[in-house]
Amino acid sequence: MELGNDTQISEFLLLGFSEDPELQPIIFGIFLSMYLITVFGNLLIILAISSDSHLHTPMYFFLSNLSFVDICFTSTTIPKMLWNIQTQSKTITYEGCITQIYFLILFAVLDIFLLTVMAYDRFVAICHPLHYTVIMNPLLCGLLVLMSWIINILNSLLQSLMMLRLSFCTNFEIPHFFCELNHMVQLACSDTFLNTIVMYFAAVLLGGGPFAGIIYSYSKIVSSIRRISSAQGKYKAFSTCASHLSVVSLFYCTMLGVYLSSAATHSAHSSSTASVMYTVITPMLNPFIYSLRNKDMKRALKAFFVKGTV
């Protein structure tokens, strides 16, 4: 590892949560359990949807894509952390760090885009039920997912390439369990003004824009539900988007909590702990939210297990 004023660091140190050796097996067991639950739960959602023809609808098409992205999202960070604990090593190569940043941004913002597309789907289903099948046709659904991938691949590529222009000198410790973009920019010893501008512009455009779309969709949904005369009709309409609303609230509230806590305490350790919420907890809870609150998913999962047993 070469250090100097104008040299590049070949490795970084991921400090993780604790340096106490006695806590490492506990942390390893907790995160391994959460990772397996996340992968197994989201994989079940994908398999149940693909095996049940009744669920071959736009809403469940988007849900299966969300589950796939959640598996990829957690797989970007957790396996590396578990490997470091198992090998008692905290290092990650410079190339590995840039690669991790690329996929983290890709799948994190893809989550936001898919949640926005799902909000639009619920908006069309509740506000324009008679034209739902015409508007949400397979071509449009495929294009919405494809455009989400293309936009986020380009954004992730831009952010990663912007990192390559930075130089790192003597500070090579990352107070996190993964390479987080903002922390990496703060570690750089070269001028980071352009990186900061691009980072925050992308955050406002690709994070705030979809959030505004979700707010608009749900404002129209609430307006339409209020016009329904019967209480049963209101409940039925709301129940179709309750799971999605729960996931959106969980995702955005945890992300907001991470940045508010880090801004309030200025503690890297508290920021690292809080980031577990949106990088691990949210993807792990998504399958439970959609399966426990959805009769169609319960039926599909039951049929899938019965078919597998037979």
C-alpha cells in the first residue's frame, strides 16, 4: 500500500461496526441470518409469481422485479462483510470499492424507480379502472422497467467514473461496512467540488423526482377513494395499495432517518448502524409485507409449496 501526497491507495479498510473480537461471531450470525432470509424470501416471491398464471399482471410483474433488485442490493454489501469477518480482514481493493459503489447506486435507485412505477400502476388501477388493461399493457410495463434500468446504469456509471478522478492520500479508513459514495468523496484529498455537485444533483433528480411522482399518485388515489360511497368499496380500493404504501414509507423513512441521524450526531458509527435499515432491513421485510397483507400472494405461495411437496 503506497502512501503519499500524490499517490493512489490500492486498498481501503472497512471498519464495520465494532473492533471487539468477541462481537464478531454475533455480528456474523445476525447478518448471515438476515441475508439468507432476504434472499430466500424474495426468491420465493419471484417463484410464486412466475408459477401462478393469476399473478401475471402488471402489479406482480413489478413486484417480481423489485424482489430481484432487493436480492442484488443486499448481495452487493453483505457477502463482502461476512467474508471480511470470517477471514478477519477489513481490506477491500480500490477496484472492488469502485465496483461496490457502482452496484450500490444502481440497485438503490432502481428500488426507488420500481416503487414509483408501482405507485403509477396503483394510480391507474384505482383512478382509471376501466382503462387499466389498455394503459398498463405488457409493452408499457416492459418499457417502464427497461427505462428504469437504462437510466440507472448510466447514472451509476457516471458516479463511478467521477470517483476515478479523485486521489486518496493518507486517509484510507472507511467508517462503514461498505463503500458508501458520500464517505468516499469525503476521504479524497483532491478537489471534490464537481463530484459533490454531480452527487447531489443526481440525488435530487433521481430521488426527489420519483418521490414527487409517488406523492402525486397517492394524492390522486386518496381523492378517488374519498369519492367512493360505500365503506366496503373504500376498504377494497385502499387494500390494493396498502402493501406498496408500507414499503414506500419504510424505504423513504429509513433513508431519511440515516441522513438525519448522521447530520445530527456527526458520528460515522451511528450512520453505519442506521444505514443497515435501508440496505438490509427493508429488503428483508419486503417479502413479509407483500405476502402477509396480500391474499393472492398467500394463495400463490401455498400452491407453490403444495406443488413442490407433491
